[in-house]
Amino acid sequence: MHPVRRQRLAIVLLIVAGTAVAAALLGYALRENINLFYPPSDIAAGKAPVGRDIRAGGMVLEGSIKRATDSLQVSFIVTDYQANVPVTYTGILPDLFSEGEGVVVSGQLDEAGLFHADQVLAKHDENYMPPEVSDALEKAKAQAPAQSGVQSKSQY
């Protein structure tokens, strides 16, 4: 093989190898930082990872909001009308956060099934519901039309 061709081949192979390494590192970084959405029924079924950042959403269960008197800690239950997920959050809640309204929480699930939220997002007007929450609620209603009560994996 001619020395010039050998040099070009080496350069092309280095470029291909470098691109492959860059793509692998990018894929690894994206996989570690992905933030998946789970409805309460999937969390109760054990499909959500424990100790990783995830999002959960549904409706805030009527009568479930409990506020601490000495801090900004709030606990409430998110439901999709099939299962409940207890949530704790420390911070200022959005103005539109209330019982019976749609909510998406970001945070981590612990081994006991308690969701520790870092962020709480509430719907912004009477016509909006996050697409993930809307789809999860429709799916839950379609799966259990005859059920009249709400089931929960963990007691709150």
C-alpha cells in the first residue's frame, strides 16, 4: 500500500473511532439525565425506579393536602383514580395548586413508596392538563370503568 493511502486510511479510522467514542459518551450522558413520567398506577405496580429522578402526575386527591405549621413542608396524594402516590414537598407551591386539580411532580421515589418532590407544577388554566397526565387518566378510566373506589399500594 502506498504511504499516502496508508496515512489517509489512518486519518479516516481515527475520525471514525473519535466519532464513535463521542456518540457513546453522548448516549451515556443522555441516559443518565433522562427524566421519565410515571402515572400513579405504574408507581404502585412497582414499574417506577427507586432513587432516580422521575416525574409523576395525576390529580391531587380531595382532602389529602396537609401543611406543616412550622415549615414549608406539604404532603398530599396524587391519584389517577386507580392508585394513590403520597408526595412530600418542601417549598412554596404554585398559586394554582389545589385539591382536585392536575399536577406534575418531579423528584425521587423511596423504598416505602413515598415520592419526595423537588418541583411541583400545577395546571395553568381551566382548560389545560399536561398531556402525560391526561393520557394516564384516560388510560386508567378505560382500564377500570366498573371500579368505584380508589386503590392504593401504600397507606398514607
